[in-house]
Amino acid sequence: MKDQMIFQRYEMKYLLTKEQRDDLQQRMRPFMRADEYGKSVICNIYFDTPTHLLIRRSLEKPVYKEKLRLRSYGLAGADTPVFVELKKKYKSVVYKRRMTLPNRQAMEWLCGKGEAPGKTQIQKEIQYALDFYKDIFPAVFLSYEREAWYSVEDENFRVTMDENILWRRDHLSLGEGIFGTPILEPGQVLMEVKTASAIPVWMSRWLSENKVYKTSFSKYGNAYEEMENQKRKGGEAGDWKSIQRAV
């Protein structure tokens, strides 16, 4: 599959057991192929305001919401190409814009320490978000092990399965290492079904037969709620401005 920079699709999430994951992968064999990344470790840095405005709005389930993140496949050095992604959701439809930049240049731009690269439409949309939120900065690091597939009949139908989802609020770099606090329960797998139209009959049948139902699940949202729980319990809240200076 070619790298896409613009997406418009529905995204549905399901929590599976590892046994269900294995069974579904067998069912998928005639219909799906591994994408170019196959099985990989994905690293993300989510950007937010000091008051967590973006994720708080997202958790309120409004008609429109958006997130801004920096993503790499595996750990990234200063010159490693990474994705800057602006993800929007309006009335259940997900719209994603992304562009590729060297890691250092992308981080400097998003942190307000470098010039905006180029003048493409995608760059302008991301820059608008940066200007709108003004004091946005790296808030949370999230990593997970992902297996991804696309349909042999329709490349717009994709399935991803994520395990070992970890988050942390320090060492906010795509090159610091894979470590943090787990989000999923032991043995859980997060599946995302992504499609521009309908779910294929074979997938709908498997979901029904195994009583697997759509769920609301946000990786960054779960990390934020855990941070809030730690605050209520008197844990270390952290100094957001010092985190910003350290990036």
C-alpha cells in the first residue's frame, strides 16, 4: 500500500482477548493482507494545552473534536522521517491529515521553535491548529505494538490490532525508548476497524458469532484519566511548563 496523507473514514474499536485475536486472524486470511508496516511498534507524542483542552473536549464526545500528534514507526533519531498528524472527527467520520518531516524539524515546528515547513494545504491546516491553541506543547508519549492489514478487494478497509499500549508523561521524545504505564488489562487487544463504507459480511458475521461489540476507547483519553486519578490520590501532578522546557 502507498502512504496516504489524507484520510476520510469511519473508525470502530473493539476489545478482544488474545484467543479472539488469534481466531479472527485465521478468519481474515482469505480476505486481508498485511500492510507495508506489518507488525511494528508505533510511537506517538500527543500535543495539548497545559489545561488539557483537546483531550477534555474529546472525552465530552462533542460533534467535532481534534487531536494533534507526532508519530514514528519504531524509535526515531533526529533525522528519521516521522508523521505530523492532525486528526479530526465530525459526526462519527474521521478526517486525518498528515505530512512527513525529519523528527527534529517536526518537533521544533510543533513546539514553536522552528519555521513552518512549506506551504501545502496540509501544512496550513496543522499550522492553523498550532496558532489557534497557541500554548500547545508535548503532553503524553504513547507506544504500542501493532499488526495491520488491508482488504485484498478494497484497500480502504483496514484492520489494526494493538497490544502493550504504554503511556508516560516524561521523556517526551520519539527516541527515548519503549517504556511506560500499561493501559490495557493483561490479555487484552484493541482492534480498530477502519472503513470508508460498510464492514464486509465476513467480519460482521465473526463479530456477531463471538459477541464482540463496538466500544468507545481513547488511548490518550485513558492516559489522561489515569493522570487525573493520580492527582486525586495525591500523586505527582508534574510541572507542565518544566516538561515543555525539557523537550
